[in-house]
Amino acid sequence: MNNSPKIIPFKSLSDIAVRLRSDLKDLDFVLLYAYNGTGKTRLSMEFKDRGKKGRGNKRDTLYFNAFTEDLFHWDNDLESDADRVLKINTDSNFFNGFRELALEEKIFEYLQRYATFNFKIDYEKWEISFSKDVPNPAYQPDNDEPETVVQTNIKVSRGEENIFIWCIFLAICELTIDGAESYDWVKYIYIDDPISSLDDNNAIAVASDLSSLLQKGTGKLNVVISSHHHLFFNVMCNELKKKKCKRYFLHKNGDNGYSLQATNDTPFFHHVALLSELKKLIPKEGQTVDDVSIKTYHFNMLRSILEKTATFFGYNDFSMCIHGVEDEVLYARALNLLSHGKYSIYEPVEMGHDTKDLFVDILKAFLAKYEFDLPEIITEETKTESE
């Protein structure tokens, strides 16, 4: 008996946006897990645009995604190389009431949890300057010089810039939840991948802080959160498990639309779903490996699955997942060598015939040893759900 969660097919991201809005009539939160390149950012914009239809072009969604980060750009002072500032695009509704509400204090409350730099907003020029305490080269234990001095007009790193913008968004979310008039138009909050540049420790901190903040708005606002980061997704699942919340795995079916897989009982379903995708690369009866489009990055994906399986069973090395199978030494060496390349899913390279054979043999051996109940993400018989 197959107990895999229900799969819901869709023709377009617009159709999924309709489904999410329908879900939120009875829910407070929807969590989406999806790989990079699936269309998470486009889905967030479809959701936002859906709010304007039939409402006289009135917005109802406060969102954070790649477009939010694009509302800021650097002036690096190329002439003097001294006064570097982050410019603000004030044409966006994102900054409604920015000046009147004096957000600096709220922003800093969040920023100090993740970073050590400071900032100042110039509301006349609509730009942000950054500063940081650095060691004072003139300091000696026996003189009066301070240990640190303030370095002004610095350019923060890309990761620091992203977390700063994220803290602005958190401050605005807090104002929205508290009922600030400038954001009284917000009915939904949609957050897509807030932690693309964070390490695991900060990912946990961001997820914990975000869930605590958003739960204060339960009953006032409806929230969608999408991510490709499995640790962030799992923390959010655990933090919101007592709320009215639904979890989905979002999958792109090539040119055949998309599917949502409910994952309410299995937050880590995406690993099994990934293995299900790799299984489709095994040639069917009457086919050879040359009839299947196996790319170099698929070795990276397979090794990742073996590493997660090894962690689950407490093994010290992923090669233990194929221990005891025929040619295990060859398979382990192949996985070590062929999964270390910088293979991009966005620039796929076809494997050679012999390498394809080897990949399929390793995958078959792994699947034979561990009998996963793999869901069929898409089937030829599946009919697509539309509006």
C-alpha cells in the first residue's frame, strides 16, 4: 500500500497562486519547499499580482524575494573611492511610511543578532551608510589610544547587505503586525528564500526569530514562506507545527507544468522526492543509457542523497550505504571522483556512455539495498488541475 502524500498537478504558477490563496482561507501559514530554479520567486510575484485582480489594482501582499533586494543598489563613489552608500529606490510601496516611522531602532534590534556593523539612514538623499568598529593600529596597552576605532562609509559584504535588507523587512513586518497605518493594506505576507547567504547557525536563528515574529500576527495576517534551504524549512515546520499550517513540496515537471506534494507528516520529503527524480534516469525496457539524459551534476545529487542516508543510519562515511554490494570499491571511488566537479544544474553537461553506465549501476545498487517507497512525482496519466 502506497502511503505517499497526495500529489496535486498544476498547469502554471498562476494556478498554484490561486490554490495557495484558497488554502489560506482556512490556514494561517503555508510552507513550500522547492529546489533552486523551480520558480519560487516567480510564484511569489504571481501570488502578489493575484491580489490586485478584481480589487481595482489594490495591493494586498507584503513580500520579500529577489526583487526586494533589487530595491537597493550601491554607489561606490568611483571618483574618490571614499563615500560608499547603499541607495534606496523610494518608488516602491515597500518604503511607505519609512521616514515617518523612524525604523532605525527596530532594524538595529534585529541586525545586532546577526552582524556587528552599524548603519545610518539619510532620508534627504535616501541612502544608507555603514560603519564598523575595527582594531586601532595605534593602540598599545600602555598608551591612551582606544582599542578600536570606527571605520565609516564602508562597503559591507554581499552577505551582510542581504541580512541588513532582511532586517529592514522584519522591522516592517513588525510594524504591520502592530497595525501601523502605513501598512494597513497588508493582508498577506509572502517570504521567499530569506537566507541565501547565511550559514547553518544563522539559518536556525533567522527561522526562529521569523517564526516568533509571525506568530504574533496569527489571526491578523496570512503567510506563505518558500525556501530551498532544508534546515531553514525544517525549523519553520517545527516552530509552526501547532499552528494552522500546511506544508508542500513544489516540483517543476519539465515542460508539463508543476506539482504540489503535501508534506504535513514528512518535512524532509524533498530528499525522497529527489531520489524519485533520479530513479527516472534508469533506462526503461528497450532503452539504453544513451536514450536517457543523464547530466554530470546528477552524480552530485546522488552523493548528497547517500550522505543524508549515511547520517540517518549513523554511518561515518557515505560509502557505507553501498557496503556489501558488488563492485562497492569501484562505486565509492567513482562517487568520490565524479561528485567533486563544479557541475551546475543551470549549465548541464551530458555524461559519456561509460560514465552513464556507472551512474545507473550505482543508483540501482543503492535502490536495491534500501527499498524506499518512492512517490511518482508525475505520471503520463496525470491530468493537470487548472483554475
